[in-house]
Amino acid sequence: MMRIFIQILIIAIPFVSMAQADNEIQVYASPTINKNWTIFELHSNFTFRGSETLSDPKSARWLNETLEITHGFGKNFEIGFYTFSGLAPGGGYQYLGNQIRPRVTVPQDWKWNVGASLSAEFGFYRPTDTASFIWQGEIRPIIDKTMGNWYVAFNPNIAIVLSGTNKEWGLTPQFKTVYTIQKKWGVGIEYYGDLGTFKKILPVSQQEHLLGPMFDLYFHPLWEVNGGFLFGVTENSNQRIVKLLLGRRIAR
């Protein structure tokens, strides 16, 4: 199943385009959820200040809420489903779209030195309730490794847009490193970028780069808690974003 899925993604790459949004800010780990288990995750992200290129950076003060439900269908295969919504700066709750995400991970008996998995998201999204929906998603390779108390993860994403006026595809890499303390909590750094399209890598000043401190809590194996504060490194980045992820695993 994994080899077939990878072949489908390789065939699909030439037809994809680029998109980036602050509705779900997360660096993924490689393991999939256990077979017949389900995890419910709520991603809450608030932008305090948008890009400095906006006439009013405060106009980007969105509260994005994304509900992610993921179910394990096999030892190394899962499917996730997203519902995007948000609270606009002027008030008013808005439904923003849905996506589906199949993912496969490299089996442990392959004995790779790193964890690795591959996911593909696809669905429709709109930035506001006055905009048209566009078909979009991403292809996300995931590589990670634990070394003692240190954990690192790298997601060299290919973000996609399949409709609308910006049918391009490009690179939106993500990175995370965290140090675990007494197996109870972790502190580290997360990074999110948008480098431009594969046809044209943007000048650094026009790229998006978000970087900031983060934390993980490990108080119970059925719960997932991750949060942090991200700062825009370039003028074209959202300048300040706070993020919080709450997740709960449920066995069948």
C-alpha cells in the first residue's frame, strides 16, 4: 500500500501549486496513530500583527480554529479530516473549508535510522467568507529523529493550489527541535517558511519566515499539548502569532 501511495504522489507533483495559511500551524512527527484509534485535535492560532507590507497590519488579527480528526486504518496508515473556521478581526464566525489527509509511515521493521512518513492533503479553502473557495492542499514528507532528550523533525512541504488565479507550486519548509525535561515537558523552537514557487524562488525580503519558542506537555499518553509564539523574521511575514494545539486520543 505504501509503495502505491508514493507512486501516486510522484505522478501528481507536476500538477500541484502553492498555498500557505495560518489555519493549522504544526510540524508533524513521523508515526501514524495506532490502528482503530482516533485522535481529535483543535488548532487555535491568533495573529496579533500581520505582514508589514499591509496598509494596516492589524487587519490580519484573525483567530483561526481548525478541528482535525485522524483515524488509524492500519499499522502504518491513517486518514485525517480537517474543518477550517475563523473569527474575523471585525467579529463574526466564518466557515473556511475542509481537507482530507491520507498518510503512510515507514514500518519499523525496515530499520531506518530516522523516522519517515508521507502525507497528502487535499480540499477546498477560502481566506474569508466573501472570497471564493479554491482547491488546495499539500504534499508533506516527514523526517524525524530522537537522540536522548533531543528530538528534531523536518517537513520539506510542497504546498499546492489547483484552482483560482495562483496555480503555482512551491516550497513551504517546516522544522522543529525540542529538548525533553524529566519526560514531562519539552521546550524548543519551531520554524515555518514560504520560499516562493518552483518557477521562481522569491527574494529573501519577500519570503515568509516564522520562528519562535514552543513547548510540549507529556502529562498523559492520551493527551497532546503543544503551544508557542512565532515572530516574523522578514517584512512579508505575519509578525506575531500565538498557537495552541490540544489533542485527545481515543481507542476503539
